[in-house]
Amino acid sequence: MHAARDTRPAHVAVLGAGPAGLTAAWELLRAGIRVTVVERRAALGGLGGTTAWEGKDGTYRFDFGGHRFITANRDLMQLVDDLLGDDLLTAERHSVIRFRGRTYDYPLSLGNLLRNAPPGLLAGAARDVLAMSLKRPEPGHDFASWTTAMFGPTLYRTFFAGYTQKLWGVPPEMLSADWAEQRISLMDLREVARLLLPGGGRGPRTYARRYRYPRHGFGVIFERLARRLEREGATLATGTRVTGLAEGEAGVCAVLTDRGPIPCDGVISTLPLPQMQEMAGGGPSGLRFRGLRFLNFPMRMENVSPYTWQYLSDDTLPATRLQEPRRRSPEMAPPGMTSLMLEIPCDPGQPLWSGDDHALMDRMKPGLAALGIDMRRWTGEVWGARAAQAYPLMTLGYAEDRARAFAHLARWPNLVQCGRQGVFRYIFTDTAMEMGQMAAAMLISGRDMRAQIHDHRNERNVIEAQSIA
Ligand SMILES: Cc1cc2nc3c(=O)[nH]c(=O)nc-3n(C[C@H](O)[C@H](O)[C@H](O)COP(=O)(O)OP(=O)(O)OC[C@H]3O[C@@H](n4cnc5c(N)ncnc54)[C@H](O)[C@@H]3O)c2cc1C
């Protein structure tokens, strides 16, 4: 048993230089605490980073999947505003689902469904509404039964089943309903039907249409934050991989890295929870991530489409989303040009993960042409990127594995996990940053806030923050 901590730490090691880690480091510095941020990559920003590529026609910038900044937290918005000033733009989201040659608004809306869906689909959905109003099905614990209970079998089969299998690589019956409850920006089918009636309602209020985006990519938020940290005296140890933790009398006394130990008396970790459990001697956790491979490619035209995201539901393409970075900021591509990004879910070791970018582009070309994209405008260049731990895979039973990992790490009172990989939750950047702030507050105050941090903004059915943008 370790002694209770009654003083503020003198030197905190922050593990990971993504949004959560950098925000935590900023809060610690403001409280006068020495900070070392340890990051295995050379670049900063983690999954929130942006990469610049030099093409034949100029510079293109790509995020890891095209981010947007939304938050309901005024203080956080102020921090990002201060960092970016005039370089913070406001954009509007317009996303669609592409399926079997048709284009539907995302989130689904009734008017749009009625205009676009084939009669068979509409008849099936209408039958489902009727059946569900006679007997409401109980939403189950798995994704398939939860989504079927909410939207009916017809919409589930059409819009969710195939896409979900492609995204997660496991049958929807094996996924926890937690993911659906927190992430699906839709009302349930009966509510959609109710909106048909005059004065029936105004649509989903939890869906944020407007968002903020830096002129030169999402990652600029974190590049600026990192520069500010350095100016204020933080050490940023990039290109340094954390390999273990050393234990002293009061908890963790040093972080072990491939460049040697870093002595410290407090640790904020944003590293993947399963990795931390193993480093702390807890053995394998059973928790897994889903990876993403990105293909980024320039097009000789100014605009491909008006869409922020196109969700690709057909199984003819292994990609799940297509996006055009210029929809976020016109300066993501050189003048007169635009670019596209394909997101392809796959995991290290699978054939889709390895292999040449050009060969994979060749495989994608027919599917892209079928979406109406004029591939004769492609410059022939392609830049690939990979994120092995893009999404926490919330299979049935994940919550118990997660709880066991936290219990194992709880034995060190001066160690706190936060961030998306750190707490193994599908959270947005603003929540990751808030968790970083809370983790810093915990070490500064000495009050154990770990349970609160791990479940921060875990409200059921809250889908997206109503952005104050
Ligand atoms: C495709 C995609 C789209 C997204 N879109 C949005 C969006 O539109 N809006 C939004 O708000 N959020 C979005 N997100 C979520 C957002 O990216 C994350 O919430 C956010 O990046 C989490 O920040 P973090 O600091 O917790 O984790 P990360 O950004 O993952 O940072 C963790 C850091 O730890 C480092 N690390 C890992 N292991 C080690 C080690 N052993 N040693 C040293 N360093 C290590 C990693 O390199 C990384 O830099 C999206 C995510 C994805 C994948």
C-alpha cells in the first residue's frame, strides 16, 4: 500500500503528445509544475495531427481522417481561439451516405429519405414503424439488436449492418450497443415518423452542423500548443518510446523509455490502456483497437463535391469514408487543385494494411468512378498513412476488461490515465482535452478523480456536443 500523496508533484511525465497530453501539460505548467512530454513519434498532435505533403502542384495537407473542432466548453473554445486567432475558420458540415447508386443525407432525415429511397425500402420502413408502434422491441446489449429496435429491420439492414461490419471487422452482433447509443446521430424510427405530423418537432438537437477548423489543418492547434509549452519551459521528448514504469515508495518514480529513464513523481498517461496494463505487469487485457489506412490523393480540379464526408456503405469498396480536405479549409490544397482522402479500416497483419499505396489506389479506382468521381483528373500521386489504434473496438465484454485494467493501474496513486486510447472510449478531441485538464487538476490537488475522468462525458444518448461554434 502506498502512502497518500499530500504534496503537489515537482515533475510530471506526460505520456503521449496528442490533444489530451498536450492540454494536460499546459495545465501543469500554468500551475508551476515541471513537465516532460514523452512522444514516440517525431510529429506532435497524435491522431489530431496534420501532415503536409509536397506534390507536383504544391503543398497538400491531410489530417488522420479529417477532423473538425466542436465543443460546448467555452474555456476550451477560448484556448483554441487564443492559439489560432484569425487562422481559425468556421465551416459547415454536409455529409451524405452513398449506397447502391443513391445519395442520402447524413444524419438520415425523413424528407430526404422519402425523396431518395426506392419504394421497396420505404414500404419496408413504413411496415416497421407500424409494427414498432404496436409492440416496441426491447433494445438489446449488442449493436445489431439495439439498432434494429431503434430503427427497424429495414433501415438496419440497409444503412447499418454492412457498414458496421466493414468498419469494425466483426459482426454487429459481437459489438456492444454502447457504441451505437453514443455515436449514432439519429432519432429512433418512431420519432422520425412523428415528425411527419404537422408541428411534430424540429429534428435532432444534438447534431452539430457548424464547426471550427484551422486554416492549415486540425493539427495546427496542437503545433501551436506545443510551441507555447516549449516557450514556457516544458521538455518535449519526441521520438522517444515509453517502454515501462519504475515503482518507488509513493507510486511510479520513473518512466522507462528507449532513450533511458525519466525520473518523476507524477504521471499522466494517454497511452493505450492495454499497453499500460501490460507495462504495469497486468498481462494482456483482451482490449483491441481497430486500425485505419488512409489514401490521400490530389485531383486536378477545384472541387469534387460539396460534401464534408461521404459514408460509403457499399461492399464494393473496402473504404468506409471519403472526404475532401478543402471542404474544411480552402488552403488544404494548392490553388486550382483539390484532394481526396479514403479511409480504409484494417489492422496490422491483414493484406489491406500492408502493400503498396499505388496498387491499392488501382483497386479503388473503379469504385471511385462508380461514385461519380472523374478519375481522369487524378494526378497519379498518392500518399498513404496508417493509424493502428484509430478506434477502441467495443466488443461485448469490453467494459469488464476495461474495468480490470483500471483496477490494476489504480495501485499507483500518482498515475492517471486519460484520453481516447488511455480510457478506451470513442471520444472527440474536446473531451480528450478536458480529460487532460482534469488529470492535471487531480495531480495538482491530490484528490483522486480517476473514476470521474474515465467516465467523463459518458452520458447515454448524448451524441455530439451542440457546438458553440
Ligand atoms: C478517423 C478519425 C476521425 C476523427 N475525427 C474527429 C473529429 O472530427 N473531431 C474530433 O474532435 N475528434 C475526432 N477524432 C478523435 C480524435 O482524433 C481523438 O479524440 C484525439 O486525437 C484523442 O487525443 P488523445 O491525446 O487522447 O490521443 P492521441 O491523439 O492518440 O495521442 C496519443 C499519443 O500517444 C503516443 N504514444 C502511444 N504509445 C506511445 C509510447 N509507447 N510511447 C510514447 N508515445 C506513445 C501516440 O503516438 C500519440 O501521439 C477522430 C479520430 C479518428 C481516428
